[in-house]
Amino acid sequence: MAKIVNNRDKGAQEMPKFSCPKIHRQNLTLNRSKVKIVLSFIIIFGFIPLINACGTRRFPLKTKLSIPAHHIEVGMVLMEKGKLDDAEREFKMALEERPTAVKAYVGLALVSAKKGDKKMAWQYLKIAQDLIRDDEDKLSVFVGKIRLSDLLYSSEVFPIAKDAFNEVMVIRPGYAPACFYMAKVYEHAFMFKEAESLLNGVLKSKNSLILQAYNELDKLEKIQKAQPITLLGKEIGLKDKVTRAEMAALLTHELKLSQILEVIQAPRIILKDIGNQRFKEEIRSIVPLKIKGLSATADGYFDPDRIITRACFCQIAQSVLLKLTDIQFDFKKLRSPYKDLKAKQPYYGACMLCLIKGIITSRGKDKFEPLMPISGADILLGLKRLREVARLR
């Protein structure tokens, strides 16, 4: 009898002719330790490029945004935010891409001026002027001259700003940036009417300086309403923040406080941190008066550069009123209308007194912002009202 062979068994015993003998099931069985070694090599050498990619680069990665215009724009934004070192880096990156970028040199000039390096600022602007090729470059350089004159103001640079402004008006009449910064130069020269005229022109055109122009007009209005009696009063009135040294100068020259109040006999304090101060004599005349908020420590430190806050100004005004008048007040039982001004705060009574007497005003319907800096213009208005309350001439 013929032997019948099951096709299934036959397929199991013999490899089909079309199959590759190397891909046999037995040949696919690998040692597990070898698999681990192979995978380890793959992981190690596969992640090395990723680690290098995540590491710190010696040179900035260049992308489609690595163009001079982008770096200059970013640099200007950073500069306005006060990040001067970052802004300087962006301007220099723009110059790496295009060594003749006029706006980048103007940006470096402005950064140098903000850092107080007057010589370097004008050098950068001179380089920018030598690279001028078209009207846009001219506008950048001329506006740069006006801005440097604002940042580094002196009577010598006023004609430079004026000439640059006239050049801009020939190229582009009514150009908002030139009008705005020239208005600030006029402010330094106490030519407030001319400044107001230019700022009103800025408000009539569509530009990014409208809000700043409005704030400048508000400041000028306050200063003129306060009617400071000295040029120093006008100068400090233009500042957005006022230091303790400048506050001492205002009390000395605007209120004549050291001439009105009798100095309490006390051991003379040797002040150790006012040696290089512009207003060191004014500080020496105010400290013996024991004005709260403007006194020195027992070991002779005045901290002249500390910024005056709204609450601190109220304490100073309260202290002056107590010395000049017989005013009596107790506001502990009076409920504060402001969420950020509470009776438990040490300056609460002083702030409420100044609010009631009109020496200071609130910053909104429900905010007083006691710890925010007070501007020079607001201080001048407060001192004018203080003179009226104390009946000083």
C-alpha cells in the first residue's frame, strides 16, 4: 500500500523552495544579553546628538528671524523696558548681519546714553551719520540726535536738537517721534508752551506715542498749576520719580523750611553717605528738623537715592503740618474708601490727612497705591496745597 504523507507534516519537515533558508525560526533566536548590548549602543549614540543640540551654543542660532530689522526692533523694545544689556546685544547682532545698519548704531547710541556714557553715545551716532544712504537713515539719525539731547540734556546740546528737528520737518513734516522727543527737550529748557504745542500735534496723528504724549501734557499742566517758585522746582517737577535727596531740596527751596522751623538742639550727626550728592547741603539743613520720612539713622546714614513713595510723601507732609500748625486729627475710626489703604498700616493716618486736605489725590476709584513712586509734578501740587493749609507765603 502506498504511504500517504500529510501535506501539513511535510511542510513542517521541509522548507519550501521559495523560502530563504537563513530566515529560519531557529536562526531568529538571539541571546538576550546581546539584545541589551545592542539597544544600549543605540540609546547612547542616538541621544548624543540630542544632548549636543540642547547644550549651550557659543553662537546664537540663526533662523529666518535672524535679520537686522528684527534684531533692531527687538532691541528697541528691550531698551524701552530698561533691559539695556539685552538691547545692546540685539543691536550688535544686527551689525553682525549688516555692518552698515544705521538704526543699529543709533540704538547703541541710545543705550550708551541711558547707561550714562556720554562720549560713547555721541561716537555711535557719528558712525551712524557717516553711513547715511537715504531719507529713512536721515530720519533715524536726526531723531537719534534729538533723543540724545533729551537723555543727556545741557544748554550746549539744545541747538543740536533744534537743528536736527528742523531737518526732520523738511524731510517729513509733523513726524511724530521727532515732535515728541523735541517736546521733551523743550521741557528741559522750561519752554513749556512750545512743548505743549508739539505734544498736541502728536495727539492729532496715529502713532504709538499718543499715550506718552498725553501723560507729558498732564505733567506739564500739573507743574504750571503748582507754580513752582524756583527753577529747581520745575526741574524736579519733570521727574517721574523723586529721591529723598531731591525731596530735601524741594523742602529747602520751595517751602524754605529750614528758615521757618526752629532747629531742635541735638548732637550733630555726621552723614556718611551724602559726600557725592548734588544736594548734600540741603540734606544737612533738613535732617536736624526731624521730619518724619526724611531723617537719618543713628549711625549717620540718610539713604539719599531711595525713591519717595506716595505714602512716604504723606508722612513728610503730615510731619511738616504738625510742626507749622496746631492741626489735630484722628482717623483711626474713619473707614478707608480704598482697598489698599487700611487702618492698621503705619502710614494710614498721614494718607487720610493728605487726602482730606487735598495734598494728594487717589489713583482711581478704589485704589490709593501707597507704595508706588510719586512724581515730581504731584509733589509740587502737594507742596502748593501744603503752603495754603499752613498759610505760608
